[in-house]
Amino acid sequence: MWIFLKKFYKELGESKGQFISVLAVVIIGVMFYTGLYSALESLSGAAERYFREYRMGDLWGSVYRAPEGIVKRIDEISGVKMVTGRVVQDVRISMKKREAMVRLISLPDERVDTVNDIQLRSGSYFSNDAGNQCIVSENFFKAHGLTMGQTIEPIINGDRVKLKVVGTAKSPEYTYEIREASELIPDPEKFGVVYVKKSYLHSSLDFKGSINDISVLLEQQADIKKVKAQMEKVLKQYGLTGIVEKKDQLSYSLVNADITSFKSIAAIFPMLFFIASAVIIYITMTRMIENQRTLMGVLKALGYSNMDIMLHYQTYPLLVGILGSIIGAIMGVFLVGKGLLNLFNSIYNLPIEETAVHLSIVLPAALLALAFCVTAGYNACRKELQLVPAETMRPKPPASGKKLFLERLRLLWENINFSWKIILRNLFRYKKRSAMASIGIIFSTALLLIALGVQNSMDFLMQEQFYKIQRFDIKINLSRMMNADELTYIKNIDHMKSVEPIFESGMELISGWRKKNIGLMVLGMESKLYGIFDSTGDPVKPPEDGILLPARLMSTLGIKPGDKVYLKSFYPGKNEDKDKKEVSIKGAVSQFIGQSAICSTGYLNYLLKEGVVTNAAYIELEDSRYEKQVMENLKDILAISTIQSKSEIIANTEKTLESMNSIIYFMILGAGILAFAVIYNITNINIFERRREIATLSVLGFTSSELKSLVFNENFFLSIFGALVGIPLGRFLSELVITMQATDTMYLPLVLNPSSYFITVLMIIVFTIMANLVLTRKILSINMVESLKSAE
């Protein structure tokens, strides 16, 4: 066996470039696998522990107002483990940096176990020293540079109330700290959570003895649907505004969506590299064994068994698999995994342990890599080892040349120059090798399209949502429902171009036995600041005698335009079964964020019997440079509970998306390495096998550029062919990745711009040119005399 090792070492030295290129593909595959799965393991494990340790709820019930005694009644429902009643209220607050919104949440005056408990990050829990103590969410605290003991002044019921900061905290309920789904990305300067002493907040909001939020933790075997139905019966008389299950809770669903997208990417990307590495090894090993066919016959004749010879030739794929697994695992866990984890956890800020090498992740990656490599090596050897020594010691006859189908097209064939005829004949002479060489290019193309598809889709969502749909500059929410005419004083503020009153509320949609809590958006018939579009992108107006529903919601509920459904309001006194209104579905609309029914202001009176009322408004400015001045004027109006600047939301979202571009760049790098490795290896083999042919053509007068074109044009042909075949696969995989990221709160459509297809093909060509440039010296350094002496 020592002789075999010496032989292997010598051959490895002669083909270092091929070995390194194959090794690089395996490293990338293992790196993707271990990196993605280690980040996934750490993120999902930390989230699961965090949610369990701090008792994240299974159900959230929101009411307008209910007595605290209702908690005991819900606690008596079969399957309920723990119930916490709270007061939750969104209010405005003026900070040094900017106007912001905070969500005030009551906590017991003394520390006890609660559903959706908080994790103290600094400071302390409430003491008996003062009533106006608060604990601020850690991200909001840091974003505004607050200090312990500092006083903040949220506007509660039209009055500025002083709260003293005594600590910072995180909660599983706000792992993804956004106020509503439309915000997309957390902005701690704009929104935060403030936990206030129960006694003080109840008094400030005039909620003594009352609550408006109930969080429920269930027993492990409890039936969540039955408990939810029982809760609805208990709470509906108190103005039930909705019951949210854990899977639909905003923070939890978004964390799960990221974990799901991780899983889809982790299941697809590494396999592309493993298959490509197997193909490259198969082609390389086949060439090596064919060139050493006579030697194999001699070894068999000298008494070496098939197993001995097989083990010798398996040294190459085994070394590639083992080295690739070790290097790839280290880079995957400590480079890719840690980088991805830091990227996502900069948003979630979960208590994650130090990155470690988990055998449960590394071992499957190593076994997969070895399995693909060894299987490829075995298949390359198997056929030759079945031959008897006498037959093996004879050189393998060259592949027979046949007349191409192109040659029958005389008009076409006669107009093809001599060099391209040689190229086409060589490609079709070794059809199997040509097809397998294209596999790597196909996978590279697919990777590039997935990366560009994700980027195009996010760009499309930003453009559609913030420029085509949300045409306003500022959105305000009012602290109470009021008549639309009362907004006149806002319209008179300087630099206002237009103000459009709207109404937003929660509704229960009932279709047969199906029920779904949705939003209701009421717009004026001539609304210009919020665009409504159907599935084809054509603008539509709010119907006068019905509602519009999102297409994907209609698909989920199995309803279509023209069907009748029922809407039941969550407002007190209007949420009984007798108050539900039959409505007609007038059409489907395209909605990317949230799921809301849309109707006209005139139809609102039919639904609520309250006339033309409003609780929010869209504002368009004369010029964007007046935004800061207008917002300063608006914050003095105490009837306004929240102020949202669209430009600030866009800037924050774009900033976060920029940091996520590193994932896209990494995918492009991986695709480039794969394409380069495939072209490099196939061309290396091609040059080696055609040394005599290249030498002969050189003697016949072919110039260096003509000789290079024979090999390199063949590469371009394979690359373009692989790119064209890879485009449908890339589109399919892109759609799969995008679809798996869809949630009830956000739908990301697959968009692939025509430029992305062009860029993909262009990049494949660039990677091919790079491989060709590296191999130029190999063609020019062929020893003509030695090559012409070789056996035919």
C-alpha cells in the first residue's frame, strides 16, 4: 500500500489545481450546510428556551374594557395553565432625538410569575419607593441614550405623565420589537415598550379594577381551538377585539418565518455543491482511470485485488471529502454560522450561547460530502475493474466519431468555420462528459438567480408598498374615534397639501364554519394617498356596497368575488352575533403587508351605524423638506396618539436590508467558485486528452490564439448552454425559497427583473473567462514533440 501512497502523492503534485478546485467546491458545500444549520440550531434553540423560560403565551385576548375578575373565569377553562390580565396602551412620547411611540404595559407592583414575563437586562424591578416607576425595553433605552433614574414623559389621556426609569428588559412577546406588521423592520428610536407599575398605570388610564388584555398559557396537551372558543364566549360581552394564537403573534410568527426560510435555504444550497463536487470528481476520476487503464491491468496481473486497486483510487475522493469536511465545518460554524447569527440576532437580541461545533450538524455534513465523493469515485472505477487483466492492458479505443445532425443541415454546416466544426464534433463525441460539465454551470446559474431573485423581490416590495400603495408622507392615529369634520384644524397647519381621514379597526370575518380576525380599512371614494390595486396591478376604488379582500386571504378561506360573508365588529355593543353584517365581496386586491378588508366611508355606516367617523388620517406635504416642521406642530395636538413618518420607516428598512445584502454577496461568491471549479477541471481534462491534437494543429500552422479558441470557445458554449438550462431551475428554486417565507403578516411576491437574467448569464461568462485566463499558460506550455510521440 505504501507504493500506492507514493503514486498518489506524485499524481496529486501533478494536478494540484484540479484538486484545489474540487476541494473548494466541497468546502463551500459543507460550509453552507454547517453554517446555515449551526445558525439555525442556535437561533431556534435560543428562541425556544427563551419562550419557555419566560412563559410566552399561547393566546392573547384583547378587549375594550373588562373587570379584573374575568381572569379567574378564564383560569377555570379546561386546559388553561396560567392567565395574566394587563392594561396595554399605545401612547406618544417626545424624546430628544425624535417623536416616538411607546407601548405601556402594566406589570404587578411586586415581582411574581406572569405570562409573557420580562427578562431584566439591567437595573431592578419596581420598588416601594414611588409609584411612577417604569422598566424600558433595552433597545429603546439604548437608542435614546437613556440613563437609570431618568424621567420620561409619555402623553396619557392628553397629559404628560412622568415615569422614572429603574431598569431595562426584554420580553419574548417583543423579540421582534415592532408596533405593527406594516413597519417591517424594528426601529428602536421610533417604537419601544415601557412596563409600568400596575397600580400607577391603572390609575393614570382610569382603568382601576379593569383590564384590556388577557394573556393565556396552556397546558401541554390542551386543545388551543377549544380554549379559544371558550375565551370568546367569556370575553365577547366586554368588547372583544380579537384573540390571537401564538402562531399568529407578530413577534413569534416573524421569528418562525426566518427559521423556516433558514431551513429551506439549508436544504437546497449545500446539495447543489455536493452534487456538483460529485460530478467533477466523477469526470476527473474517469479521466485518471482511463489514462491509467494499462497500469490497472498490470496491477491486476501482478496479483493486486480489485479491492486494493479500488481503495487506491478512492484515496483521491476520500481526501477531498475529509479535508473539505474539516475545513468547511470550521469555516461554516465560526465564519458563516456566526456571521448569520449575529446578523439576525442584531434584530432579535436573543440570549444566545457561544458558537460551538455540534457533532449533530458537522457529522451529517461530513457524511454527505464523503458519500457524494466516494460514490463518484466508485462509479468511475467500477467499470474498468470488471475487465480481465488482458483486456485492461490494451489501450481503450477512442470514442467513435459519428456524423452530427448539424452536418445534415448543409447550408448551416458549410457556413461554420473549421475551428467551430472541431469544437462541435468534440462536444458531441463526448456527450456524457459535456452534459455533466454543464451540471455545475446549471447549479451556479440557479444560485445566482436565487440571490438576485430575493434582492429583486425585496426591492419590488419596497417600491410597491412605500411609493405605489402608501403615497402619504405622514400617518397619524387619533386617541379616540371622531367625526371626519373635526380634522379641519389639522388641515390648516402650514405646508399641508392634503389630509385624508381614514378609519381602521379589527373585524371578524365569518365564511360558513371558517372564521378569521382581519383588519378593516375605510377609505374615501376619491382617496389618493393610499393606492388599491387588483392582482394584475390595475387601480381599483373602494366599493360603495361591499368590501374588497386580499387575494391570498380569499384563497385561504375558499371564497371568491360575488360570495357573501359576514363581518362582526369588535366594538362594545356591536360584537354580538345579532350585530354581524352580511357583506358582498366585490373583488380581490393585492396586499403585501397584513390582511385587511377595504370598503368606502359610506359603507362604514352600514357596518357600525356611527356615521362618517375617523380614527386616523393620511397627510401629504407640499414638500418633503417641511416634514420635520409639520411633525413638530402635530406633536402639540394631544388628540393625536401616534405620528408615523414614512420617510423614516423607509430609511430604517433600507438600512437593515443593506446589512442583509452580505448573504446575497456570499451566495454570488459561492456560485462563482462553483462555476470556476467546473470550467477549470473540465478544461484541464480537455487539454490533457487533446495534447496530440493541439500539437498537430500547431504544426499545421494554427496560431496561439486559434489554439486557445478551440478549447475556450468550447467552454463558452457549455457555459451558455448551462446558463440557459439553469434559468428555469433557478426560477423554480427562487419561488420555493420566497414562498416558504410567506406569513399571514407579510407576503413577498417573486420578482425577477429581465436585467437579473442578463446579469446571471453575464456573470457566468465572466467566471468562465477567469477560468480560461488561468488555463491559458497550460495550452501554450504543451510540449509539441513529446505530445506527437504519444501513442494514438
